[in-house]
Amino acid sequence: MQPLIVYTQGTPNGHKVTTFTEELKEAYPEFKVEYKPIELGKNEQKEPWFLKINPNGRIPAIVDPNRDNFAVFESAAILLYLEKHYDPEHKFSWPSSNPKSEDLRSEVLQWMFFGHGGVGPMQGQANHFVRYAPEEIPYGIQRYQTETKRLYTVLGDRLKGREYLVGDKYTLADASIWPWVLLARIAGIEDKAVPEDVKAWVKRCYERPASKKGVHIPSHNATIDKVLDPEYWTKYGEEFKNRNTESAKWIMAGMKKDAETHK
């Protein structure tokens, strides 16, 4: 088996894929991965060679040399592809012989879409307005933080009495969401706004040895070390209140270029 090629960077969407590829590596020793970091600050994701892999110019994306270099983009689509082709023993899903497999599959898809269409976009916008917008825009911050908190409440209700979101095992449903919630603090979400059952679930997912490796791919992520510190708000609260000016520069430059291109 040739190594799967994963183009990624240390973001929640990137971690959705890298945590799961690490889970697959642990479950199936023959499964190999080659990680290729994409320099977002240099707009490498917009270069012609990468747009042939992902026409949307975003990470993550994969190329599978075991299947004629088939390319997949969008984190949820990648997860589904990986499960279909590289989880033959259904360690993260259920075989068709299980009488409840279709219903369980439906539940997994529902929670994946909840994460892909809800938690990710809302928290991503909260993070943008808190850290990268060129000026403070209270409406934008309140709008997206409030919606993120509401979605966390939905997660909390689901996780009451459960270890994982669906069934009795770690699935794509979990992999699709917990990497976002892990970084709630940098979007300005206070600890008290995260239900206790959600905190316990994120901790449970993060402490899976393979997944813990996955959030430090393609390189060690110091931000995660900070958000896991019990004294985060005391030590780093002011740091994250200040706008990330360096990252904001390339984000704003990219937005300006897009605006000029799509007049």
C-alpha cells in the first residue's frame, strides 16, 4: 500500500482529517500517510497545482495513489472517503450485518452535517471577528459567538449519558466536531458556555493517543498547548484578545484579491 497524501495545516478542518488518519494508522498498521503542509500565509493553496486537487483552494485535501491518484477535498467528504476505503473492519462504523447499521449510519451523517454546516462555520466566523477582522465589530462577534454557544448546548444535550455522539464507539461524527470545540477559547467562548458533558467529551477524544498526535500535524501546535492550560484566561487571555495582526495581513490580502477577482 502506498502512502495516502494529505495536504493540510494546523486548523480545525485540517485536524478533522489528521486525527482520523492517525486513528486509521493505529487501527491498521499497513495504512500509511504522507503529510504535506500547505503554507497558507503564502497563499500556496491558491497556486495552480493545488487548485487541480482542490478547485476551492482550501485545506485539507488528499490524493490517493492507491486509487489512480484520486483527489478528494472538503473535510467531511475526505472523512467519508477514508472510512469507506480504509476501515474494512468497521472499527469506526458498523457492518451491514448489524441490524441497526443503517440507522446508526444516518445518525453519524446527521452529526457530521451538524458539524460541517453548523459548528465549523459559526465558530470559524466567531474566530475571524474576534482575532482577524481589521476592527472590532460587536455585532459580528456577538452573532457568531452566540450561535456557537447555542450549538454547544445542542451537543451537550446529545452527550448526556454518552461517551461518544453515536452508538458505543468513536466515529466520524466525533471526528467532525471535537477539533473545533477544542479551540473554543481562541474564538472567545468562555469556559462557562461549554456544557460539562461537552468538555468531558472533548477531553476523551483528545486523550485518544492517535487523535492527540493528529492535532499536532503537520507540526507541534503551541496554540493547543495554551488552550489546554487550566490557567488559560489568566496566562493568555490578553494575548488572544489582541488581534493577530500578522495572520490578519494575509487574510485581508486574500480577501482583497478575491474581491477584485469577483467584482
